[in-house]
Amino acid sequence: QVQLVESGGGLVQPGGSLRLSCTSSGISIGDYVMLWYRQAPNSGKRRELVGLAPASGSANLADSVKARFTISRDNAKNTMYLQMNNLKSEDTAVYYCNLRQDARVEYWGKGTLVTVSS
């Protein structure tokens, strides 16, 4: 059974930093693209793509975060990371990781809440 578990969320002041982790069990992430999404709580907004880390090659991030966030992955640890710096109130959201096994099969974590507030 494949399971993705996000961790590292919490409350942080504007300008602060957090590092989120997404650890996979039941599947090795090495061959697959991994993605981070976020969804602002209670806003009715759709889930937003934050960025992706391909199996090989460079990560890509949304324009709204690319100057502040970094995605990395440690395949040996079956873990993907999202380093978030200079956090803003608009970054407040539940952050989800996603693994795309193929065109029809994908897996989601349950999310971790990031709250940016003074």
C-alpha cells in the first residue's frame, strides 16, 4: 500500500522559514515525478501547484514562489522536501505532496498545514 506523509508544517511569522517533508512508503520515488500543491483553507480556492521535482533534472516552481521556495528530493530516503523562505501570509495553506506513477495513477498525502501569521 502506497502512503505519502507530509510533515513540517506549523505556525511561522511573516519572513520566517519552514521545511516541509514528504516521505513515501510502499513505493520508491526514484522513478517518478513528485509535486507539491497547496490549498488555502476555507477559501474555496482550487488546489494550486507549487512546484515539481522530476525523476531527473531540475525542479520547477510556480512564479509566485520561485524566488523563495526550493524543492529537493532524496531518493535514498524516499523523501521530497520543500524549503520555504521569506514566508508571506498568502502562503498560508495546506500543503500536499503528490506522486505521479503514470497517466492514470497518482497518490496524495493528507497534507500539512502552514500558517503564516504574526
